[in-house]
Amino acid sequence: MWNHQIDANLIYVALKCYNGDIDKTIKSLFKFEQWKLQDNNEQKYKARINEFLKRRCCNHNINLFCIFICQAYNEKKVIEVAASETVNDCLPFIEKDKAQKQY
């Protein structure tokens, strides 16, 4: 899954979304990976990418996951949800963390 690269922030957001329930988180992330490939969802996101970037939502996996979750709950404020996860909740993992773990 994820081409052997795991986005720690995505796992963090998914765990938070399911109140730490690991089974629900794993199922959700698996469904999310399938969803990204269905109905050109990734391509649809690329058409809206600037809306997210204007709100400082720069993690594309988180943005896509927020779209996935919001669609499941018929939520219309996906950009606000992504901004909340990205900016307000201060995602804990950054790019340099990945580089440190490659040793």
C-alpha cells in the first residue's frame, strides 16, 4: 500500500477520525486507496488543488482523505475540514522526519 511509503500525517488524521480505533482506521485507509483510483477521484482533486493550497492545505494525501471522508458523510465543507486538520491541528510529521528515518 502507498508504494511502500506511508504518510505518517495521513495515518494520524485517520486515527483521529476514528478515535484511535486501529481496525476502523486500517479499513478506512484501504477503502481510501481504492476510492482514489475510482471515478478519477485523484484527477478531480487535481482540478481543485488550488482551492486547497490557498488555505495552506499542502498535503495532498490529507486533502484527498478529507474529500473521501466528507463524501462518505455528505459533508460539503471539505476545504474547511482539510484546513482544520492541516493548520489548526498542526500535523505533527514533516518532510524532514521522513529523511531522518531513511538511515
